Amino acid sequence: MKLIYGDCLEKMKQLEDNSVDSCVTDPPYGLKFMGKKWDYNVPSVEVWEEVLRVLKPGAFILAFGGTRTYHRMVVNIEDTGFEIRDQIQWLYGSGFPKSLDISKAIDKAKGKEREVVGYGKRNERDTKPYGGDSESTFASNTIKALEITTPATPEAIQWDGWGTALKPANEPICLARKPLSEKTVALNVLKWGCGGINIDGCRVGMSQDDMDMLEAKSSKEFKGIKPFGNTDIKGSALKPNQQGRFPANVIHDGSDEVVGLLPNSKSPKDYKHNIHDTGVFFNTGMDALDMGNGFNDSGSAARFFYCAKASKAERGENNTHCTVKPLSLMKYLCRLITPPGGIVIDPYMGSGTTGMAAKEEGFDFIGIEKDPEYFKIAEKRIDIIKFGIKHLKKKKQGFFF
């Protein structure tokens, strides 16, 4: 693994052409998040040109973006020469609303004091007010943001309940590919090892109920395939893939907020190319076995999508980076687009989660970070994956995991 301290635009120029197998990165969103200077702009075309140069033909990138500035990042990626292939939505329930209370702002502008009538909770999952077991915790007025107040002016009453922003609950991820150098994907994969997505390695795992259902139905005959001529093909009927559902362009964190928003639904027993079909068409250029078959089950639509949960210990003690992604999410993304034994590059390494994920998935890694504090955190977090916590404790290195 190669961890490089410095500006990614300059450091990537030192890497060889066509030498890296994938890029998984969480770059600046250009939102000026928390006043951080590194988040003032999205990556420039020049940065993505260097990423394009070092990637092998057919190699994919996955780049996170902010909902307000995603378009600017994607345009830069596309202008570089990448093919935009898809957008993955990362859904989560842990976002905190950063909205201005217009009613409060009006009273403040008019110099009117609002009456405190109660105290709020930190979030929907809390059972007690923030900071303690009783409202007396707030007597010191140290947590004014959680006070519940009533409007003091007629204008504030009129605009009570109005704000300026929604609760953040998703981040888009750009899926793009460096153009092939060969005439077909097959030829490109044979020459460069890049060009495809690891479908079976990233299938959405089944619940125990799903597996029990499949086992119970294994002795029954599934509906046969009816190609042109409406002739059954004996013994070749499609069955649900035992490895799980086909990966989708939605990933979620399994939180109650996200699962609760997804409706209950029933999966079909078998898929058809169109409503006029009695079976699977063979003249569409699609391989029937690639279609898979329905699971004929029901439940929350969340079961269709990969669930990437974050453990409480993931961020790690002393990790001051403010946008840490779940390790399980980054492992999934690395596995999705990186060929076996391949090299993953992250030009915006941050606190090193992508490097940790790449190492755990058996990939090599090149990470670049120009912030000295984040670089030090990334080194120690990745060292834990390489050597283990006990090794670092013996060396008396502070660890961040």
C-alpha cells in the first residue's frame, strides 16, 4: 500500500499511465462544509484528467458528491473523457437538519424575547432530552438550540414552522468508466482486466426467511422459459440466484428512518422483458441467465438494496475528520468495481476509510492526502488493518479505531 502526503494533482503526475484498476473516492463537495478550506470547490477537470490517465482502459470510478453540487462534479468528470455509467444513491437516517427557523429569525430581528415552553431531544431516537435525565439539565442555558419556544410577534406566528433546508438523507455517487481501448468489453477485460462490474460479488444478501423459502420451493417446478415459438425448454427454467439479489443503484444504512420510508412490496416469481411476453425473449441481446428470477417474496423494499451499516467504533477515537463513511459501504464499493488483486486509488484519502476497505477486500491501495492531521489519522487507521491493534499498542502508537 502506498500512502502519499501532498496535493493529489501534483502527486498523481508521478504515477504511471494505465497502472491503476479503480478509483473510489469521497472528494470535496464544494459546500464550504464547517468552514473547511478543503471543501470550497469540487475537484477540477485537471484532477480528473490525472485520474483518467493513471487508470487502465475500462477502469471504473466511484465518486461521492453533495446533492447541491453533484452536477458540477459530474460535468467535470465527463468533460475529462469519462463515460458516465450510472448514479448510486447512498441513503441514511443519521443526517441532521441545518435549517434556519424563520419564525425565530423574525423575532430576533425585531428584538423580541421568545418564551421557553419546553426542551427538545437530540434526535428522533432519543428518549430523554439532550444531556441528562430531566429538564433541569437545561437550566444553565448551555443548549439553547434545543429549547422549544413560542413566537413573540404576529409576523413570527405567521411564519412559525417554516425553515430553509431539508434534512440530509442521501448522497449521490457517480459511477463512471474510462473508455475501452479494445473493440469490446470482453477483449478489454482480457487485455487490461478492467471493464466490468462484480455482480455476483456484490449481490444483496438474503434473509433467513428468503433462504428458507427457496429451500421449501426447491423441490417444486419453476416456470419454464418460453422463447420464440412458445416452446418450453425442459429442465432449464430460471431459478432465483442463491447468492442473492442483483445489485441495485441504491444502498442504505438499515436505519429505521430509511426502512420506514420504503414501501412493502412483493417480488415476482419470474421476470419478463415486456408485458406481451409469456417467457424470456432471446432476440434482445440479453442473456436469459443474466436476468435472474424473482424471489416471489414480500416485505420492505429495503431488502432489494445493499445495507451498509456503520459500527459505533468505526470512526475511532481521536478521528477528527467530519465526513467519515461506513467501512462496510466503502468495502462494498471497492469490491463492486475492482478486479481481483487490483489497485484502488483515492486521491482524497481523508481519514483512510477507503484504504482500510481496500486492504480488507484484498486489494492494493494508493491514497493521497494533503491535510497533515488527516494523513496521520489515515496512516494509523490503515496500519490497524495491516498489523492489528495489538501490534500498534506494543509499539505505543495511539490508534484511531
